[in-house]
Amino acid sequence: MTSIDRTFIDSLPKAELHLHIEGTLEPELKLELARRNGVEIGQSTVEQVRATYEFTDLTSFLAIYYPAMEVLVTEQDFHDLAMAYLCRAAADGVVRAEIFFDPQAHTSRGIPFSTVIDGLWSAVQEAPSLGVDAALIMCFLRDHSVESARETLEASLPYRDRIVGVGLDSDERGNPPEKFSEVFAAAKDAGYRLTMHCDIDQEQSISNIATVLHTIGVERIDHGTNILEDPSLVAEAKQQGIGFTCCPVSNSFVTEQMKGAEIVQLLREGLKVSIASDDPAYFGGYVGDNIAALAEAQHLTRDEVVQLARNSLEISWADDARKQDWLRQLEEIAAR
């Protein structure tokens, strides 16, 4: 089969719905921010910084990921981080970016919530100049306490108009979704949309997926390919139109393969699967790279690549008028 041309992939309007902004901290920017803020990181060249981005599983990744954030100190730092990502996303054809951010990773080290949100929001406001409609999703760290999540939710409420939804990320081991059920119920009452990470091949993966569907009531599941272990849950997710935000390149770092067969099985069974880049500075691939890698490994057709883009737009939390405009553009490009 003829491979999918990368120019074609980048030409398709798409939404990126699983992107941790802290995970876009490229070595060049990390070094620049360390120098700007006088933060000693133990490296003095880009090559030395890049050499520290080495890990073998989720636990070792997180052990690198959180200390790297020490260089993020000022509102300008968060603005620059987000703008660097948005420029890369625009080049990949992203028209809608729903960006995860982890306020507890910053407030726990003395950075005010306002500094984080003001810096990110200033980049969101600039994003249309790049052709990107951006939004923010606040994630709770599941390996922190419920009380910390509750305090973070309260801190977010004065900025409710800047945050479209809430999610749950970080180390899933021993931190099942029901731990945060009350916090998510309160977030829903406050008007936030709901998503949650159900990381691949974790302890009790399938029961965690059942919980987010039945108890939490999410609209999307981040990762989530283990749902294939229970056909009844697959049927339920399809019937409800649950979105899945899958990240094949990052999957290949934390498990033996990218879960490509599982992603494509869900796609071909008609579930709302989308592709995203997760933490691209660490995993080495932005959204276009992820789609291209999946297309090559799983021999996707052009129609299937278009369907991935279509799904991403349909399950985004953008307003309906914008979604319809993007979908019309997508169909025009696909027809050509």
C-alpha cells in the first residue's frame, strides 16, 4: 500500500486533545528559562539537557518530568512555553488545541495559581494569530491528595471563563478514579467538562475505565485502549459517543509497542478515536508525527487518516459553529 504523504496529514484540519503543556518543554527552552531565572539544573548545553530526557517506563518518566518544571517561574515563562507549542501545532494543521496543565505541580513549589493561568491564558489569546483556537483543561494530579485537588478546584473558580474542563493525570498506581469522584462531581456542577486518563496496561485498567464511564461520567477518556478487554464497555462507549485521545508515540516508550493495533481496532469499530502527542518534548513526536507513525505501522488508508481528524474535531469541546466550519474544510481537502 502507498504510504500516506506527510503533507497530506498536515493539510488536514485537526484538534489536539491530549497535550500536556509541561511536556512540551524542549531542551532549548528549558536551558533558556533556567538561565533567565537563575535556576541551577546541572546542565549547561542543549545536548546535556537532552541527555537527561531518558526513561524506560511511566514511573521513570515522571521522575524526570516534574523536576524539569523548576525552570517555570514567571508568567512570561508559561506564556513562552505555550506559544512554542502552539507554533508547532499550527505547522501540523491543528486548528483546535485543548491544552492540559497541572497547577499542583507549580503551586506545590510556591508558584501562584494566578501566575500559571495568566501566562497560559495570554498565549491562548494570541493563538488565533497562528490559526489555532486554543483552550485550557486543568488536570488534577492523582498521586496528590483529594484535599489538594479540592483546593485546586476552588482556586480555579475565579478563572472559570478561562478553563473549559478538568482532567486527571500522573501516576495511576494506587490512585483509581473513584478517589476523586466527589471532586469531579463538584467540577461538573461548576460547569467544567470532564475527561480522565486511563493509562495503558495499568493495574485494574479495565475496572478504572468502567468507573470513569459509570461513576464519574466523563465525555472523553485519555489513552484507554485497554477497554478492548471488555466488549460490553466498548459497545457502551460507542453508544455514548465517548471520545478517546490516543498517543501512539508515547505508548511506544512506556510499553512494548505503540498499541497501534488496538487504536486501529477501536477506530474500525466506529469509536471516536483521535490522535495526539501527549508530552512531545520527551517522546520526540508532535501530533503530525504521531499520525504518520500510526499510519505507517498499521497501513492506514487515506480515509482512515481523515476519519481520525474528523473524530478529533467532533469530540473537541469547541463551539458547534466552529466545529462545523472545520469539518467542512476537512471534507473539502479530503475530496481533493
